[in-house]
Amino acid sequence: MKHLVSVSDLSREAAIAILDTSLEMSEVNDRDIKKLPTLRGKTVVNLFFEDSTRTRISFEVAAKRLSADVINFAAKGSSVSKGESLKDTAQTLEAIGADAVVIRHHASGAAHMLANSGWVKGSVINAGDGTHEHPTQALLDAFTLRSAIHADARGKGLDGVAVAIVGDIAHSRVARSNLVLLKKLGAKVYLVGPPTLLPSALISQADGYSYSLDDAIATFKLDAVMMLRVQLERMTAGFFPSEREYARIWGLNADRLALLGSNTFVMHPGPMNRGLEIDAAAADSKNSLVLKQVANGVSVRMAVLYHLLSGGENE
Amino acid sequence: MSEFTLVNATLADGSVANIGVTDGVIKFIGDQKIGEQIDAKGLVALPGFVDLHTHLREPGFEQSETVLSGSRAAALGGFTAVHAMANTMPVADTAGVVEQIKSLGDEAGLVQVQPIGAVTVGLGGERLAELGAMANSRAKVTIFSDDGKCVSDPLLMRRALAYVKSFDGVIAQHAQEPRLTENSQMHEGNVSAELGLAGWPSVAEESIIARDVLLAEATGSRLHICHLSTAGSVEIIRWAKQRGIKVTAEVTPHHLLLTDELARTYNPVYKVNPPLRTDADVKALREALVDGTIDIVATDHAPHPVESKECEWSAAAFGMLGLETAASVAQLVLIDSGASNWQRFSEVMSVNPAAISRLESQGQKLEVGNVANIAVINPRTTRVISGGGASKSSNQPFEGIELPGTVIHTIYRGTFSVRDSKLAK
Amino acid sequence: MPSRTVLTSSDIDRAVTRISHEILESNQGSQDLVILGIPTRGAVLAKRIVETIAKFEAIDTNAVLGTLDITMHRDDLDSKPTRSPAQTVIPSGGLDGKVVVLVDDVLFSGRTIRAALDALGDYGRPSAVRLAVLIDRGHRELPIRADFVGKNLPTSRDERIRVLLTESDTENEVVIEA
């Protein structure tokens, strides 16, 4: 595997291999000496066209724990604003000699373009492109859920596990990547949100959908609910009338948490809008995997870096 | 002036004849021979093609195209007339600018360059441009369009339609409801949902067309709809024509052949306005072209420099080249598919667009006494499209696709602008 | 492919028993002893050794037996296809001050053991590190030797040694392939 642009690039086997490697990486992250020599001499560039301190730090720590050199490159703008073009930036990085480029970009398809342009020789890892995909987030979500469900998760998928993704599906790269990856791992995926934010094309790929979170809880025997962050600009664009109405119909509150029962896990890719899509009772409940998701981010990204950057040409 | 005979050319009706040209005019169609004899056996001779929708980019964007380079591409594509869209810099919204474009076209001398005037000042959509002055200028503008932008204000559209009646003008509408397409990147559907690119709903086009045919009916004016792209638009035009509304419609070669699936490459060469739609839309557009609901094929030839296309999809410019491939796509859709014939081909590529524009010496049947604007093509060849041809730009949407037919000669006012598939000058 | 058996099932059993005794002897009992197998077959052998020791000494298996994966410390990651790492299990008492016996199936170039020594350093500071192998086939590329050897087997470089153990394979034997 050369690039990770989309979770569609991964077979079920490859995804499970990454999750298994992540398990070993998480053990490294638990010990005193949290460092491996594996990627010594390799250079990883974090190319961020969009601010995301969390994701950048997660990739940076992952690369450093594998002994790679890390360069953080915060690029502003695009050819829209006549700022720095993707091509020029990519060629600069190529001149530096990047073995891997971790790219975060506000334009859907930017990672795809970088991987297929011939502008860079190294691996391209998509750290979020517009409203398209965020494959490492989906991998860490799958990893977190798998570990929560299986005591010995090694080699296992998520067969038969029922997951509802709730919120702004239309604009969520996390939802897109999770929909494809979770299904690939055997999970049943349900989409829940306001009709204005549920594209029919994605509904047709899911195992079911609902415009009401209460109906979804009553209908689908959910093992996990994945709450998506609500972007407030969606409200001003008329996708839903108000924060209050959104929270009332699609927010995960104490009542709904009780309806879900004690065997359903609560997930959120962060950062959370507490009181909007999720309230404190749910976010901090004992079934919440939110903190584990954050912690697992480093392990999963270490695994991804390892799988992309090790291995000979004749693979 | 030269004197020559195209020997044994096949005409649109399938008959074979010699075509004699003297002093820029067709002298005879028959058995005779005069002057130089040019073998045209197996070649189809048709009225020179007329493009109602060309972006020549000059003045203002000469790095993309000039009137000269665009004229070359047009001649190589079998065109003897092109209509230069108004979205130049400065905008073609005054008599001065349209006259300048016309004289640049005359200087190039390869095809007739007929300017289109802007409907509103600076394409701003707020005040009518001086439509009468452009109509009465040396450029004799008959078509007005804010193409690239929609005349979305219904009142302004109504006034424009009414106003151009005084000189038998026509408003060519770029049908795109602006609020429904804010930041839109590609056709709204399954592919856009998967790719995470902001959708461009079909209804954004259809709602404007529906409104405008009703306005055209109310005003009794001529309306032309640019680049139809959806099956729903076809239905509305069909309904309007049945009601006797004076509406005409065009379709581009790319909307007849390509679909939104191409966006999966994230290659911005496939980014165009209106966007590539679905297979079902392509099918409806093809049927409408055959049955007469759609009147013409127009290229919407839209050159862009490399840097406008070699970037992220959402940052890239909208538009595709089309002049040198239009006839091939039309042949594929009308002839090779078995759906229609060369007479229909000739109508959609030449006769109808010239009629909409009221161009006098263009789009005339190949008959004695008519000005010799002739395209001669070899329909039995195929070629794999590569690069931008004579255009200054290379945003070629048909790259790597095999298309039928080759333009062999283009004769503009009795003189070869293209001979043996090469530019005469 | 011509192959011949160099150790039978009972040969392997005898070698494991002998190594177990030698380890106890050199360590003067099971005090502070940690046995770490290198996956895959070294881990199997380590388990067999610990089970053998348990027959003679009262030991807490969880405090003695572990595995040490060395994948992430290999020096040939760029030249071989990507391999997924195996599990590392450090015994409950940790490694500090312990006598660690690394167990592998075949000692060849010594590079695996070099990687294992590296990996070990990340988990603690043993008082001593020993090496037990079922087969020593020679051709060392690093200054490394085994403390406990099941069988010394002179080979040519092109030959291939296959250790088959019932826990991971169907057979229980060591074969040599030309």
C-alpha cells in the first residue's frame, strides 16, 4: 500500500492488519519508553492547509514515536485566494525529500490529487479533505469500538455490530469514511439526522436511516452511536432552524442515553459542542469512548505510518 | 479569387455531385468542373458550421485564447462562424467592445467572428447594457447573453426580452439559479455525495428555464437557452415549443457524451458549468437533439490556462475546450448511433444556429448562388483525442477518447481556411 | 524440493528438556528468571521451556513467561514486504533486575537477536540477558552467540531450516531444505 487517501483503498484484511498493528502500538504508548526505531531516517511532512491542532499533533507524535523526522508545514490559502498553490507546495516538499506527506485540506479531493499528480514521490496520507474523507479518524473509531466490544480484538472485524452515525452526514468526512470502513468490517451502519443533511446517495449505502434519533434508538438495536459535530454555519445556511431545535431532536441527552441502555457505546470525533449534539451526561458516561478515541489516535496513526512507509518495492 | 471544384462530394441528402466555387460563391452543383479539381470522393460536404457559444477570451484573457487562436481552432473544427461570448475583460457590453472583437475577427480572417453582447452592464445583473447601440453598431449584435452568469432577476429578464424585440434580437440565457448553486462544484447526485463535492441540483437550471419560457410567452420575444444539461430542462423546452413559445435550445458536445462519473478522478478538466450530469440526462439530451426539441449543438468552448485547472477541484475554473471536437461528437451522436442523418447534423451544426443569430451568409444550404461557406469531412476515420489542438489552452475533456470523423477542408467565403486538415494560414 | 529431517519430535522434546535444565542450572534455580520467546516459534519454544521448568520448580508462569516482538526493530524493513507486528507480553514483574533468557528457534545471522536486544532495552534493565536457541546454524554476521543450544547444525547459506512445532504447524520436527 502506497497511499491512504480513502478508506476505499483498504481491503477488509488490510484494515484489520492496521487495527492489529495499532494494538501493538497502543502497548508501546502505555510503556515508559514510548519510542520505536522503525522509521529512523524517514521524513514525514504534516502539510496542513486547514487549522487542526489536534490532528496535526496526533500525527506528529505518531511519527516521532516511530523515530521519523517531522516537518510541520502550515500552508495558507489556495489558488482561490491566489495564495500558495497545492502544486508549488507539493514540489517544495518533494525537494525537501518527504517520504510521507500527511495532508489536511479544505478542498475535497486534494489528497487524491496529490497522490495521483506525480508531484510527490512519497506516500500521501489524507488527514481530512474538505467534506470528502478522513480515513485515519475512521480507523481510530473502528479500532476504539473493536477494542470496546472484543476482549481480545486481534484479527477481528466488527461483524454484526450496529452503529448509528448521527448528525450532519452531508458535510462530514468522518461520516463518509466511517460508513465505508465500518461496513467493510462487517458492521451495520445507520444514518440519522435532519433530512436536509442526509443525502440520499449515502442513505442508499447504509443499512438504514432515520430522521429521528428517538426512532433510531427504538428501531435499531444499537451497539454504538457516533455523534457528529454540528457546524454552526449549517444553521445560518438554513439546514436546520436553531441550535435548540437541533439539540431537542438529534442531541444525545440523558434521556436518550437511558433509552440506549448500558450496552451501547457513545462516540464523538471531537471537538464536542456540549449541550448541542451531545450533553455532559452522555459525553462523560461510563459508556463514552470519547477519551479513548483521542488516545487511540496516536496508535492508529503510528500503525498507518508503519504500513505505508515500511516494506520493499516488490511488495 | 480562386476557382475550384470539389469533385464527387457527398451532400447532406446523400447524393454525390461536384461543387464548383468561383469568386466566393457556389457556381454549380452537378457534373461540371472548373478551376482546380479537388478529389472529395467519400467526403461529406456540408454548410460551414456555426457555433453560437464560443469563449474567445479576447480582450482581457489572452493567455487563455485570442480571437486569432480561437479562429484557428474553429476553422480546424469545420466552423465558418463563431459567436464570441461577452464575458471578456472589459465585458462586451458596449458598441466599442463588440466592434473591436469583430474587427479582430476580420483581421484573423479564418471564420466570421460575430460578437454576442452582454445583457447587463459588466454582467452585473443590475442594469441593462446598451443593447440597442450594440445592435446598431458595425458588429450588428443580435444575440445578448450574460453567459457565465444567469440573468436571475425576473424583472430584468422580462425587460431584456421585451427590449430586444425592436431589433429582432434574442436573449441567450445561462440558466442557473444563483442561490441554489452557491459554491456548487458538480452535479448533485450519488457521485457528489460520495466525493464530498458540493452539489449542483438539476432544479437550479430547470427552475430558471421554466420561468423564462413563461416570460418569453408573456413578452412574445425570442429566447434561447444555452447549454441544456438535464432531462427536466428538455421536458420544459418540449412543453414550451408545443405551446408555440419562441424558444430555442442548445446542447454542448460534452453534455452529449460525458457524465458526472468522471469527477471521481477529481481532475478539474471535467469541471464545467453547467456540470456534467448523469447517463439518464445524456440520453434525454441526445433524444431531444434528434427529435428537434433541442435546436443546435454549441461548443461552449471555454479555454483556461494550465494553472486554473492544475489545482484542487474546488479552486479550479469551470470550462472545457470544444471547437475541434464538436463535429466528431455530433457525428457520433447523430450518425454513427444510427439515430439520425446528415441533414439533421447540418441543421444542428449550421442551419439552425445561423438562423437564431440571423446571420445572412452562414448556414445556407449548398446551393448555387450562396456564399461558399463549406465544411468537408471524412466521416470514416477515427482519432484518439489528445491535447488542446490550435487553442492556446489544453483543458481537453475528450483526452484519450476515440472519436469518429475528421474535418478535411474548411472553406470560408470561397477560400480554404483549412485544407487537408491543415490551417491555410 | 529435497528435504531431510534433522530433528525428530522426540529430539526436539529432549533438546527443550535439556535447555530447561541448563537454564535452571546456570541461574541456580528459577529466582528472578524471565523467559521471553521471540514470535512466532521462539514464543512456542519459550512456553515449552517454562512448562518444563514448572515440573521441577514452583513458579508463577505469568511472572516468568513472556514474548518479545522485534518487528519494529528490524534492520531490513525497507527490503522486505511489510509485516504486521506480533504481540509483546512482558511478565507481570517487569524486567528490571531480572535474568532474561531470550528464546528463538534458529540462530543464523544474529540480526534478529540484535533487534531483540534493542527492543528489550525499551522495556527495562535486566541484570543479565541470555540466549537460548533450538538450532544454531552458523553464518553469524554480528558478534552474537547462544548460551543454550539445542543442536549445532552446520549448513550452507542457501539451505533453508524449517522448524515445525505442533502449536503453530501440523508437524513437530526440524527439516533442512536445499
